[in-house]
Amino acid sequence: MMELSAMVRRQIEADVRRGFPVEFQTEVERHDQLMRDLVGLMGEVGEFANLLKKVGLGLTTAGYVGPSFHNATPQLREELADVAIYIFRLSTVVGGNIEEDILEKMKYNDERYEYLER
């Protein structure tokens, strides 16, 4: 299986080849790209939420014909993959290393929430 850092590199290299920049001449350009990518991220989260809503309505509302959780699962997973790709981009555009940043945050959370462990 490919490591997260390799996936990020692969995606960013593909983005650059396709004309989606990650390096900018000005902070205005960087901000504009971050805003576009943020809108894209929110769209993908919205698609995930909308599908999950339809699954829930099918489970709880008599007469509503919606997708089963089983049938919706592949599309739910695809939407989450789209979310991850946008997060890779956002992290790269702000100069982050998402793999290191996640590990650092997990370490912080381990300390912060240690009192909850059983």
C-alpha cells in the first residue's frame, strides 16, 4: 500500500500537470486558489452529506425510497476520497506536510484526551 506522503506527491504532481497550481507569485493568487479549493472541498463534503441524508431517510421514513447503506457505500467512499484530495491540495498550498501535521495533531490529542482512555 502507498504511504500517505507518496499519495500526496502523486496527486499534487497530477494537479500541476493538469493546470492546478500549488505555487504562486503573490499572496492574492495563493488566497484565491485556497478559496477555490475550499469551495471544492465543501462541495465534496456536501455530496457525502446529501447521500448519507438519503440513506438515513430511507432507514427512518416510511414510504421514502432511498439508497440502502450497502448500495451507497461505494459512492460515500468515493466522496471521502475527493475530500482527501482537496485536503492534500489545501495543505500543500499553505506549505504544510499533511502526513507530519496529522501525526503531530494525533500526538497532541493523545496528551489532551488521555484522561478519557480506559
